Amino acid sequence: MLSPCGRAALAFMSLQLLLWRETVTIEVPQDPKILADLKQPPTIIKQSVKDYIVDPRDNIIIECEAKGNPVPTFTWRRNGKFFNIGKDPRVTMRKRSGTLEIGFRNGGRPEDYEGEYQCFANNVHGMALSNKIVLRVSKAPLWPKEVLEPVVVTEGTSLVLPCNPPPGLPPPFTFWMTSMMMPIRQDKRVSKGLNGDMYFSNVMAQDANSDYSCNARFPFTHTIQQKNPFTLKIITNEPYNRTSYNASDTYGGRKVSESTPTFLLPLGSESSKMVLRDKQLLLECIAAGLPTPTIKWFKKGGDLPGHKVKLENYNKTLKVINVSEEDAGEYVCMANNHLGSIRHSIFVQVKAAPYWLDKPTNLVLAPEENGRLVCRANGNPKPSIQWLINGQTIDSSLANPSRQMMGDTIIFRSVQIGSSAVYQCNASNQHGYLLANAFVSVLDYPPRMLGPKNQLIQVVKNNRTFLDCPFFGSPHPALRWFKNGQGSGLDGGMYRLYINGTLEIKRARVEDEGTYTCVASSILGMAENQVRLEVKEPTRIVGAPQRQSAVRGLTVRFECKVESDASLPVSVEWMKDDKPLYLGWRMKKDDESLTISNINEGDEGTYTCSVKSEIDQDSASARLTVLEEASLNPSLSSGLPPDHPDPPLDLDLSDPAARSVRLTWIPGNDHRSPITEFLVQFEENHWEPGRWQDLATYPGDLNSVILQLAPFVNYQFRVIAINAVGQSKPSAPSPRYKTSSAAPDVIPRGLQGWGSEKNNMEITWEPLLDLEKNAPNLQYVVWWRRKDSDAEWNNVTTIGNKVVVHDTNTYEPYEIKIQASNDVGPGPESNVVIGYSGEDKPTNAPTELRISKVDSTKGHIHWKPVDLASVQGEFKEYRLYYSRESSHVPGLLVRKENKTKGFYTTMAEPSAILSRLVPFSRYKMFMVVANNRYEGPPSNTVEFSTKEGVPDAPPFFRINRRGFDTIHLEWDKPLEPNGILIGYQLKYQIVNASREARPQIETFPPNTTEYTMRLPDRSTRYKFYLSALTQVGAGEVFPEDSPFFTNEAYIDQVDIATQGWFIGLMCAIALIILILLIVCFIKRSRGGKYPVRDKKELPLDSVDQKDPDGSFDYHSDEDNKPLQGSQTSLEGPVKESDDSLVDYGEGGDGQFNEDGSFIGQYTVKKDKDETEGNESSEATSPVNAIYSLA
């Protein structure tokens, strides 16, 4: 039982909490204008981490950023004492910030600045504190010098190679490699432990093949240090036979004693481990034994949490992420091989640094309001809570009767102006601490509206409607709503008022239209805002598409007739199977239907008509089934094809009304294809007599419908039936029906005002359609007045569609509205639109035009803008005129061409990029400002030059093959060298069907435009890349392939025929033949016979062959001896001739000199008894002479 004192304290505490619940803290909106006016204590928004390790090679930056109004000032403490920044030349503080920068350009050691830092942000409303930042400098010490003796170990036993890296900050990452920097292969038998040591469960003879070196990588300095390598000497009982190794016998057939598992790490049968909450738990078990033991893990009293546990390092390491209290307990690792098993228990304790349960947040209160700050934290062990105010303990601060401490909660009652402060909550235990700043701001602020002024809200009739009125004030203002500035506040009945200022209208009606005013008031003042509500007719589909079945190849039509509010634009979209429908040549869409011609199986599906306005939407769907002809109607099986339906009969009108009439008809024969819809058309005899227009479509099961009509029209109607085959002929017309007149119900469209001259404004609009006039004598009433003035509206009535307002100021805004009227009365007024009078020439020019950062193709232009009032019209753009005047390339002529580029910007310091310039050229430019009609005076003219660039590609690049072993390349200079040409670069490489070879490069001087290249192999094909060169580099590449010939034999023939030696040979043979013919003619003409010397006919010697250079040698071995030889018949023996050339000669040998075309000697005539075999001394025939030469 509680004592009376205890019950009284408990009751008092409950009363205090109850009082707090009855107040609502103020939420400050993130409106920049409000935030700029509010006075707020400091808030820390950025700071360095608590454990801050820095790189000694860089400057030290300790961050501390805060916001508040007024802007806070900053001070620092180092190791609990005031840190005088001004006395240390190496330390500076950034402007409007508390961030410290410590530089060492002029000397000093970073280690001298290690310690604990804390930032204080202060203004007149309080002081906020940063965390205590412990600054330490990263260290990467060298490995101690040591001499490592070779490690001697018996094969099959275990081994641990210690790493013991030098202690770094932060600790280094270790890994093992050979002295040749090759990584040590790790597996189930050999692996690195978490401490960096290398563990061998059992040693094998091949482990001695390499040395082992531990490496430490320090993350901040990015350096790696290597320990002296270990060398292993393995003692074996039998020699190791490398060739006998296999996976199942790792010891090469030798006998190595096996052993049961033992633990190398951890030692003993049990150990303990402590881990902090939300950190990572790493448990490790490494066992020795032969064969290599297998490691398994268990947790006593439960399963391992699979979503948090990961086994690594061949099951030797158990990792648990995001540790929580339920991860505490006994973990067991078991190592076993076929000789036995061993276990080790690790008892895990989970402790916790403090963590937030309820972090204190900023509290904004109005005078006389109540509130509280709560600071709840948990940890293991449970943290202690300490409250501070402006960095001082609450006990040492001034007493405040409106503040009361209650453990982890501070209660505030009836706060007063001037009691704003920043409170700090510190939760700490042996594993860490948390520090949170939360200010209490006592604020008085008059009511202020946050939403847009005079907002227009459009809603659908009969819908639930919300009118928003966001506001702010301190104390919290009371808010009321009024309609049309009359009556008491709106709340209750069809209205509901929410605490945030929103007014709900449960069901909007036309009579709810009007201007609603929300008024927020408090003791400090009042603010109001207005919302105009318009209630619109719903957008709905009144003629929905109907399910259809049609034969492939026919045309189908889906109806989608829409009714909506006349003042809202409506868009109609079609989808097929819930996907957007893309209209092709077969699909046509109008405002009320979708037509698909020549349908096929791909058109089958569900078609959805979706209609949207600005405030609502509606949709309807229908399915299209594509039929084969025989499936359309069972009667088709009789062999009669479907046909067009007959036209409807006996049209009759009934139920006349002002804007409607009922039309009834009798359907005609459907001809074996059901009628799917009826199309009703109309004709009127006033505006377009004789022209039939579509009025509406109706489902095929209807024959009596009510037609919606326009006023003042003399109608007659006809009906067309439609089935899957097509349309019927139109029915006979119905009797005429004339609707009565009415006032216009359509607002003229396209209302706009614009100036054709600088002192006028033309107001134009689209005239109403004939069927929208509704009565005779249609007129338009047009109103206008200057915008933002309280002047009376000017108006004029006209039958045209244009009104000109004269004597206006230049480019002045006007409010314009229009209304159509006829003999019956006026129609609805349009909304007010803004028009402008005419524009004049701008008076000012941009100034200080300049260009910077010019490279080969672009530059940055800058200018001073003009006063927008001097534009005398709608500011359109700054227009830059620029032209290429000349090229810096000597002798290169350029065609001057003026170009323009526009820039739209209203910045105070405008700039832009002018691109697509020609390199190495001289340009001129100037700028003007432009409105829609005129340009202003030009700015200063600027001349500039672009830098040298890379050339364009040569205009042509041709490759011809002039022989079987050469190709000829020719090209021309680029039209735009873009700089001084210094030559050409030709890259080429051998290509074939399988791969490309390494490219080769040739360079040529700038005056060279051809190159002959000898081919190492006539079948080799090349890929060429030609580019011109300037000092900047190679230009655009012109690629080309070497010619490809499919008939290499043809290439050889063509090449031989064009060789000089071959042409000379042929000429020599032709000349010899000509001389022989002349000699024969002369000898025969003289007549007579002469004795022929007895000569023995000899064949040509072997030397009478073609010389290597392709010529023939007609001389014998002895040049002065006569040639002995005879001509052998082509077809056997030849009869000896009765005469010879010698017979007609003048004696002698009949030998010509060497400079003649024939050199040789003919034998003298023999006696008949000396003639033997096939020998003949005849050589008188020219043909024989030719053969003798061959």
C-alpha cells in the first residue's frame, strides 16, 4: 500500500500530465517568410563524428553548423577548457559557421591538436551544444626489425605463423602473401584468423615450396607494410613424390600419422565474448588435426538466426549482424574428423550503449500555454539521465516557477515571453553517451495565411468537397468561415470545420457556388483569405460502347458519347486491353466514336473509352469479337451470305419539347446479320440545306429514342441501320420539326487581345457555330478595361468577330470578357482573359557584351541586361548576331554568313554559351533585345578568334590498284582545315575474315596528296584510315577499304599486258615479220636460182630461251658463226623447196646485222641424194620464219 505522501505525489504527477495533454504545441510551418520573421534559439544541424580520426597529411576540419534567428555565434572548448582560436595562427573558423580549419602549411604537427573538442552555438534565445568530438591522428607505424629463423615442423602436425602487425590507428587490415607478392592460397586446411595469424590445421610437404609474409594495409595513408617472410622446413618420414599426388591422397602415398581434432583458437573448452547492441558479433574456432577437421556451429537453447547469421572462412568464423539482446547465450563450435570430435563453448553477453526511446524535440509554445520535454533512453547497464539548460546544469541556472523537473521529464506551465532556452539531455553509461538539444521557444506571432490568395476551386456536383485554409499564429488563432461575406460562421449541418482550417462541404450543390472567406483571429490580430467555389456538372459517358461481333475484314464502330460541363475542356482517349491504343490507318477517332476498318484477329479485345476533364473522369468498355464468316449466324450454314440490312421504315415523331423530340421507327430486314446499331442523321433547311449530318448512334435493340436538339433549328431526320456487313441505305426522311428559340448557351471560344500597332489592341474570338446561335440576330458584347484598375468596363456590341481598341499605351495589359446574345437574350459571360496592346521597338541595347573561355568551337558570352520596361513589349529573348569574317588559314576563302542565336534569361548577370563555331576563325558579334515584333538597337560589336582545332575529313579518299603488287592512294586537302595543316596521317592494317592485325602508321607532309604502296602479297587486303593533322591533333578520319578483286588470274593477265618489256617484245616480233615479208617479196620479184651451200640443219640451242628480264636472245654461242637450223613441219615432213632466199641474193651468207629485226642464216640447197629424213633447208615462207623464231 502507498503511504499518504506517496498517493499525494502520484496524484500531483497525474494532474500535471493531464494538464499537458490539454494543450497543443505549435507546429511552425516551413514557410521561408515566416521562418525569416520568427526568433528561434540555436539548433545544431551538422557536426563531426564523436570518434574523429584524421589523416596527418591533410588539414584538420572539425565541423559545427547551426541555425537560429538571430544567426548564432560559436565558441569551442578543448579538453574541457575554453579554446582561444584567435591566439593560434594555424586555426581559423569559417564565416557564419563554427567549423574549425587547422592548417599546417607553415609548420606544426597534427599530433599537437589531438584531444576532446566541443562546439557551443549561442544567440540571445539560448545555447546549443555539439557532441564531444575526440580528435585523433591516424598512425601507420613501421614493422619492427626482426630476423626470422626458418620454422621447422613435422609433416602432419599443426602450425601457427604469427603476424603481430604494428598497432595503427585505425587498426590495419592484414593479409598473407609470398615475398614475390603472390597471395597465399587459403582453404579448409590453411587460413588466416581474425587476429591476422596464419593457421595450418596440418602441414604438408608442399607447404615448404613458398615463403610466407604477413602484410598490413593502413586505410588512411593507403600504405602497405610487409613483414619479413617465414621459411618452412618440413620434416618428412618418407621422400615426397610430387607425381603421386591426387585429391584423395594429399600425402602422395606416404604414411603420415593421423590425429584427432584439437583447437588452435580459442584455447580451452569455453570462453566468453561481449558485444554491443547493433554491432557485429564475430566468433571464431580454428582446429588442428589430420585429416583436416570440419567445423560446425550450434546455439544452445535455440537455432541460429538464419537471417542474421553468416558462416565465413570455411565455417571457421560465425558472423551475426545487427546484434540484439536475444542474440546473447551459449554458442558451441564442434570440430570433427573420422578419429573423433571436440567442442568449445563461447558465452556471449550483449551490452548496449545508450539508445533513444523518446528523444526530446523542439517545443514552440504561446504565452500562458503548457508543455513538456521528455528524454527517455535505454542501455545495458541502464543509462543515467542528466538535464542541462544552455550548457549549464539546471541546478546552477536561475529558478523558473513555470518549470518543474520530474525524472526524465520537464513540465512547463503558463510559460511567459522571455523564457526561451535550449535544453540538453545527456544519457550515458560505461559504453557511451547520447546528447540531444531541444529548445523551448515562447512565441507570440499574429495570425497569418499560408495558402495562395483568392484560389479558384472547381468541383463536381454532388461530390464531397474540401476548402483548405492553412494558417499560422501564436497563440493558436481561432478560425471561422463565411460565405459571400454574410451570415455567421459555417460549421455544422452540411459543413464540417477541421482544426487545421479546412472546411468540408459534404455534398456540393449548384447553390453552394460563391466566395468563401476564412478568418483567423487571436489577441494579436486577424488575417483572412478567400476561396471561390465553382460547382460543375459531372463528366459522364451517356452513349457507352457496346459489345460487338463482326466478320473479319469488315468495319466496326464503337460509340462514346460524352456529356460534361460546357465550361470544362474534355479529352477522350481509347485503350485496348488496358493499354494505350495507337491509331493507325485502319483506326479513326472522332469526338464521339472509334472506327476500325478491315478488322482482323489482332483487333479482338476489350476497348475502353476514357474521358477526362480537369476535375473528374469517366470510362466505359466493350468487347470486340472477330468472327469467321460461318460463325456469325447459324443461318449462314444454309449457304446464303450475310448482307447489308434494309433501311428502317415509318419514321414517326412524338413527345415534342423545347430541345428534344422522340423518334420512332420500324427496323428493316437484317439479312442474316444482326443489326448492332442505328445511326440517326439530321438535315436543317436554314444554314446548310440539303446536307445530312450525324446526330447520334443508338444500340441495335432500340427503335425509339429521345433526340437532344439545338434551339432555332428546323430539323428532319433519317435513320441508317448497321450490322457486321455494313450500313443500310438511309431511311425515308421524317416530318420536319422546328425547335423554339433560346438565348445562347455557349461562350465564344478563342478570346484574345493583341496589338497590331503600338497604340491599339485587337480583340478577336471564334464566332459561334450556326447550330449554337439558338435564335436570330446573334451579337457579341465585348468588355475591356486596364488590368489592376478600378475603372469602369468599356463595352461594344458587334456582329463580327473583332473589335479594335485605339489610343492605348504601348504594351499595356487589359482584362477582357465576352458574351453572346440574340433576340431571346444574353448568354453566359466568359471568364476574364488578359490581353495586351501593341508593342513598340525596344529602346535600350544590351551593354558590355564580351566573350570569355573561347576554345576552338565555343565560347562563354556575357552582357549587361536591359531594363525590361524598355523592351516595350513581351520580352522574347536576347538575340545574338554573329558572323564568320575570315579564317586564319592563309589563302582560305570563307563565305560570310550571318547567324543568330536567342537566349531567354532574366538574370541580373546573364551569360550563355555560343557553340558550333568554326575553329581558327575570326568572328564578329553583337546583341539586341527582341519582343514579339521588333528588335532593339545593337550592343557593342565584339571581335574574337577561335583557337586552332582538328581538321575536317578530306573531301575524298580514293584507292586504285595499278598492278598486282601495288595500290595507289590519292586524296585532297580538307575543305575546313581548322588550323595550319602540318601533314596527313595514314593508318592501315591487314584485315581478313578472322581478325585484324596491329595498325601501321605513315605520315606525309601537307603538300602530299597521293601515295603508292607496294603489297607484300597480291591477295592481302587492307583497311585504311586517313586524317589530316594540325598542331592540335588528328582530325576526322576518312575510312576506306582496299579494292577487292575476285579473279586474281584476270589481274595477272591485265598486269602483264601493261608491262613495258612485254610491249617491247611484241613490237620487235611484229617488225621482224614485216622485214621478212619485204625481203621475200624482193627476192621473188628478181627470179633465178642460185646454189645453196651445204649446211646441216641444227635445232636451236638451249640458250635461245627467254631471258629472266622477259626478252629473247637470238644469238648462238658463237656470235660470228652462222646459224644452222631448219624449220620442221607442224604436221610431219616438209618437202624441200626448190629455191631459197640465197638463190635470190647476191651471194654470201644472207645474214642481217644485229641492229635489224632478224638475225640468222639460211642453209644452201643440197643435192637430192644428200637430203635425209624430214630435214629441209626451206625457210622461204614467212610463216615458217615465224615458227623458226619460236
